[in-house]
Amino acid sequence: MEHTLYIYNTLSRTKQPFRPLHEGRVGMYVCGPTVYGDAHLGHARPAITFDILFRYLQHLGYKVRYVRNITDVGHLEHDADEGEDKIAKKARLEQLEPMEVVQHYLNRYHRDMEALNVLPPSIEPHASGHIIEQIEYIKRIIDAGYAYISEGSVYFDVEKYNNDHKYGKLSGRNIEDLYNTTRNLDGQSEKRNPLDFALWKKAAPEHIMHWPSPWSEGFPGWHLECSTMGTKYLGDTFDIHGGGMDLMFPHHECEIAQSVAAQGHEAVRYWMHNNMITINGKKMGKSYGNFITLEEFFAGSHPKLEQAYSPMVIRFFILQAQYRSTVDFSNDALRASEKALEKMTDIYRRLGTLTPAKESTVELPDFESQAYAAMDDDLNTPMVIATLFEAGKIINQAADGAVALSEADLQRLQKLFDTFLIDILGIRVEAKGADKGTAAYEGAVDLLMDIRKNAKAAKDWTTSDLIRDRLAQLGFDVKDTKNGVEWKLP
Ligand code: ZN
């Protein structure tokens, strides 16, 4: 089947047929987290959106190199060039090494992503591991005349750049409007112009993360790492750059300016942005008291949550909207997703239990083409889900004995669900009552332990040895301790 995947390119503001630069291969870069706190719902959306793209491109047969960076230096509190480094601040408050903070939250981020069934990217480069490359990149921008040195820091000259190229093309802003909305830094600034952004910042004496450079002992600006690491791993020009809509300005706008300044041309062919998640209609943020971490969702341990929501419910909830539309979280909305997911997984399980009839008594619509058409239309996951529910109606009818399905039709349906629900949407379907099964199994082993204890008390060594030896054969580790018998699962 021939596919033309259309994706919405933020830069051209149109849906464009996706044609990779190199046949059969795709390079994609997605802005990853700044690891100074637990991942929240806002982190789940870009991770899942680009996981779907990663999965679908691979399904279509492309060899995909997916780079998702880890920001571990240079992301300052006020997102611009002011304030303390977010990671350094956390390290200072908790009396940790900055890299301890990074590792701690990165481990937790990976655990959350794994729970959401988000596949790991091909490369996960750290900004702090690419200081030399970033210094070299800055030199290219200085050599091209688009950066200047001031008091040991290096700034990008936005006005000069705007005169030669156009600054603001991605976000659709123009420099005059930006001047009007940017507060003037009362002459205190080292910058020539308030719109200029830091490529390299001289470290203040109390700043704990710094490296030597030709300009000062300091650290790179936040926007620089993505330009540097994107081109290092994907080439001077690469296919896709993604991230949340909140990164479009200034982060991605600055990336474009840096690439054009350093390389003479843009690096990215398709810019993709997922929309934001609001909570009861409000932006998410610490100051709104609605900042809920993924961990809190999974445990139901935030005052705004009326219950716990499993990682798959969160994933399904996000996929029920196309990635460019807004999503509003509420307990009602998540409970509805929980119900819908349950219905979907029931359909999937029932499909596995159907016995084929000689002939089908219904004609199956071409669900497969419908699902592909939905994915090809800018990853329209809600349409894929709707198609699977349509197919589910027939599966439920077959399970209830109202219609019959031939072996070939059952295979088609199985393939449809395995491809779209499991592989592309990445929904994990646990065996029904998996938790109950574990509890029953553990209970049965405990029962054997009790029988062995009684046998020992009655000096029935034959029975007690039989239980111990047979469990050992099965790989169980059984130990007699002061507190009784301990056993471990094989
Ligand atoms: Zn970035």
C-alpha cells in the first residue's frame, strides 16, 4: 500500500506531504525535558505525540534516528537570560551535586515514560556533554557577524539578523511588535538590544555550573544546545523538529536564527508542535495550584484528583485528541477515557477468544484503509480510535453470537488491532485480572509454606522436604529465617 503521510508544518502553516531528505531514513529531533523536577501532564503530551510519529514512521518502513535531548544546564529561571539555572538552584536547595539532581529526575522521567509505553529515543544527548560543540557553534555565529561579546558573555544580534533575514517567521511575530512587548532593561544590560539572546553566559561567582571558553568561565545559552546537538547527530539539514507549542517562541525561533547564522541556511525541514494541556480550562503551573505530576496521577495523590488514573488511561486520554488541538483535563474527562479504554481492551480480549465460522455473515468494511488514512492525515489518532470502535461493534456482535466471522476476517481484524492499537497507538493490554492472578499465585505459594510448617511441626520430613525440593526445582528461593519462611519468586 502506498502511503503519503501529510504533516502540518508550523513553518509553512500547511499540511505537507512528508518526503524525507534521504530515501528510507528519517532524522527527527524533539526538545526533551529540563530535568529539575518530576514530569507532569504537560511532559506527557509531547512525549506521546512524537512517540506516535516515531512508531508510525517505523511502521511505514523508515529507519528513524530519533534524538530527544536532556536539558541539564543553561535553562534559567525566567526562560530568558536572567535568573538562576533551574538545576543549579535545586542542587543548592537540596545540597546535591547538579548532576545528582539531573540523574535523579532523569531516572524518574524514564520510569514515567516507560509506564506510558513511550519508546526510548535513539539518542538522548545531554547539553552538558556537548559544551565543546556548543563553543564551536558560537564561534561560527561570531565569525558570520551575528554575535557580539559583552563582559565575557556572547549575545546573538537579533537586529542585525533581522535586517539580513527575517526573525520571527516560525511564530509569525515581527520585530517591531516584539520591541513593544519586551521590557527595557533600564540600561543595566550588557545586551545591545533587549531582544538579543545569550549564546554564552559568563558565570557569576556563586554559579556552580561553569566551563572554560574563549570568552569567560561560563555556560551555554539554552537555545544553543538544540541547534548544536540536532545538527551533530542528524546533519546540517534534517527532516523533523518537534516540541510543545510553548517552545515555538522564543526557543525554536532562536534555533532557526542560530542555524541560519552559523550554517547559512535553515537546519529543519518540517517543524511540528503539539498543543498544550489545560486543567479545567486553566494553564498548568505551580502558581495555579494545578500542577499535577504523572506520579500523582498514577497514585491519585493530588487534591485535584478524585481517583488514581493508570498510565494507559493518561495515554489514551491524550490520543483521543489530535495533537494540534487543545486538551482540557478534568476528572470527568479522564473517567470517560478510562471507560472508553476499558471498552477497547475488552474488544481486544474478546477478539482473541472468537472461533472462526465457515463463512462470514457480515461484510467487513475496509477498516485498515480507514485507519491508515487517519494516520496519514497528520496523525489523526482520534479517527483511528473511532475506526477501531467501529470494528469493535462487529467483534462484540460476533462474541454475542449475532454474526459469524470467517477465519480470514478474524485474521484481518486481529491484524488491524495488533497494528493500530498495540503497535502504533502503543496501548498495552494486560491480561484480564493480571493483578488478581499474581495475588492468587502468591497466596498458593504461601499456602504451601504453611503446609510445610505444619509438616515440620509434626516431624513429617518427607512432606516438608518434598515441598522445599519441588519449589527449588521450579526456581524458588526458599529460606528458613528467624521470622519464619521467606520465599522469592523464580
Ligand atoms: Zn530545544
